[in-house]
Amino acid sequence: MSNSTENTLDGTSVQPETAALQVPATPLAATIAASSTSLVEYRGVRTPEMFSNTREELATLLSGAGVYDLGWRRFLRCAGRDRVRWLNGMVTNSVSALEENAGCYAFVLNAQGRIQGDLDIYRLGQQPETLWIETDCRQIEPLTAFLRHYIIMDQVTLDVNEAWTVLGIAGPRAGDKLAAIDLPAAGLLPLQLRETSWRGNRAVVVATYSPRVLRYEVWVETQAVLDLWNALQDALCVPCGVNATEQLRILEGRPTYGIDIGDRDLPQETNQMRALNFTKGCYLGQEIVERIRTRGNVHRTLSGFQLAGEPPSPRTALQVDGKSVGEITSTGCISIPSHGERVLALGHIRREALASKILTADGFAATPCDLPFDFAAMAVQP
């Protein structure tokens, strides 16, 4: 694969010198930049696009164990005497109920109940005075500024931690591969973590949310990321690029903020009920969330779609009889082992249009699907 251009996930290309000036590489990508692996802009940084081919890498993630760069994830440290009470009042999930070495997924809302970002929050057992907030590179600055605006008389500090980076490991054999290099993952439930050391470096193993395959993150100090990457490959973890992990994300129906979720969306429109806690007490935007819960459903929802024809571009309208009833947000032509290629998408649609028999996108038939996608059900569709 040539390194003559740098790609972006929207299909555009720029010269590598221009990309390097505009967009930084992840810590891992910076260390393997001399290889033949091309880089792609993703979530505000450059990361490996693919290593072999996307079809093989996706098959590995679904049936074996693949390792991939998560250097586009960033950390905020929330410290201070009032950290738990304050952060609990800023997000949609319960921070005060977090047990040691556990985390939760949450939205940050404005006063009108609109989503300003999403994040994972963790309470590390050995550092009880600090809460760790994990989000993507593209969100870190606006979310930090938004949250700091609400630190009034609170004893709270927010600091970006750039000393750590993240690798992901996914697939049915992911836990075995971690065990093979002496990283303990056995017994971890989703959003539980374990602090450890690895070859003299501090590390944290996290069992992350995934509705289809086992998935882990390993947080590690930046100087150790290449050694960890090589060790996992030596343990026969297959290196995977962002093209394959994006396809897995679509298959699992996990929306991305800034792509499938925006700052005009309401929490219940995303179908991510795991981000909401209805008994935790007051937080910013709670009144709107509670009003929706008590008075009825929202008018539109996130859904999966199986499409005929070529993958449409993001923001393509979903239509019934020429009338727009939603839009596509993420899409791809995905090769599913034993089921062939399918054009699949995520998008928003008005609830009353879900049962329509004549739904189209870019003139081609579009069939709503439950998330995560059911491979067997898709196999019998045209």
C-alpha cells in the first residue's frame, strides 16, 4: 500500500506533508510511520487505515482476536474534594454510585437537554481521589471548556492527561491474548477495570461495552505502546486498522458523537439507554430527560438500515413517497463472514416511518433493522 497520500474517512485525500501539519498522529501511528501502513484522519488524529485488507481484519475481530490503535481516545482527570458531587450533577449517569474499579457511559447535556458530548467515567481503586474521564480527541477541548464553565464554588480541577494512550483488543479470543502476555482480564465485566503493571510500566485493563464480541482496552504510558503492540502481535493478535473497527462499530450499532449524534439530539433519540440513570437525582438537562420519560417517546430514533445499491454518503435523506423522514449518518459495504456483503447504515428516522414498506435512500430501497444487526436475518433479505 502506497504512502503517497493521506486519506480521510470521508474519501478525500491530501498530501502527507499537509496532513502532518494539520492533524497529529496517535502515539502508536507516530512510531510506525516508517512502515508501509497508510494513515487516515479519524476523530481528530491520524491512525492506521488497514494492515492487510478490511475484509480479513473484520473477520478476525468477529471470530478471533484483533489489536487496533485507540490513540484517538483522550483522558481528563477530575480531582478535588467536590469531584463526585459536581460530576454527578453534570452527566446523565450516576457517578456517585460507581464502585471501585468500575465505570459508566454518560452524556453531557445543556440546559435544554441537548447532547453536548459523550464520555466514559471511571473510578480507579488505587486513585480514589481522582475520577478518570475518557472521550475522543475531537471532543476533549470543547467538552473540557463546557464542563469548566460550571465549576463555580466547587473544589474541582480538570486536567488533560497526555501521558497515556490506549490500544484496543476485540474478538472471542481477546481475553486469551491478553493473558498470554500477562495482562489480567479474566473475570472483568463490561466497564470494569484492573490496574496492573506490564514489563515495568503502569497499565490498566478495561473490559469495555460491546454488544457483539469481547472487547478490551489497555491503557498504557505512551513510551510503552510500541512494545505492547508488538507483544500482542507476537501472541498472534492480528493488527487491524480503523476501516475494520468502523465496520464493526456499524454492525454493533454504536453511534459516534459528531457523526450519528449531534448537539441538537435528545438522549432518548439515540437509543443509548445505558447512558441514562433515572434515579440519581438532579443534573444539567435532567428536566427535559424526565419530561420525555414521563410523557411519552420522542418522535425519532436511531436505527440500523440495510440498503440496496451503493453505500450512500452521510446525510443522505431517508424518504417515503418523496418526503424526508430521516437521514443516513454512517454507512459501509460490509463483508460479513458466511453471509456475504451487505450495505449497512446507521441513521435517524421518524418512529412512524419505521414500518414503511417503501422507504428509500438515494432512490434505493432501505430496510430498517434492529441493532445490533442480526446476521441471520440479513442473510434472507435481497
